[in-house]
Amino acid sequence: MRRSLFSIVTGTVLLAGASVASADTTTTTTTTWNADQGTAIREYSTTKHYNSWNEPSFKPSVGVVVPQSATIYPLPETMKVPQQDNYSYSIINNQPVVIERSSRKIVHAWD
């Protein structure tokens, strides 16, 4: 009986740990990003003469960490979104992406 109880507790702890570990890989945002914001970021980066970071093998998609070699910029001041200080953006392979500053994970990408 004691071994069975120990096995059950051990299994439960392992499963709980796996759940917590998988939660760390998920990126979510409460901000809704629209097509106009993607256009605004493209236009803003053009006026600032920001270059696209180009790496053909890198596919920018939600949840992917942006490499340190890619430059990220603060969101334009004209872009008003909740918790604006939590986000930056980059142009990757000529595609604008919004990045969570603390983790460098992509939270939104436009085509």
C-alpha cells in the first residue's frame, strides 16, 4: 500500500512538473494586433531608415525567440496599445513582427 501511494504521488508530481515546463514555452498577448498597425510599423521603419534583418532560414512566427543578432525597436509612439512598454518590434525578412521585450518572443507577425 505504501509503495502504491508513493508511486501515485511521484507520478502526479512528474506530470505537474511537465505541465509547468510546457507553460513556459507558450506566448500569449492580450493585445489585438490589426493590419493597419503592421502597415504603420512598415512605414515608420522606412522613415527611420531601419533595415530588415534578413535570414532566409529563420521563419518568424508566434512563440519563436528572435535571435540577439536581430535589432529590435520600440513601438512607434503613435501606436497606442495596452502595456506598450512590454513590446518592441522588428522587421524580419521584410515582415514586421511584434516582440515581447522580456523574452524576445514574437507575439504577432504580419504577412
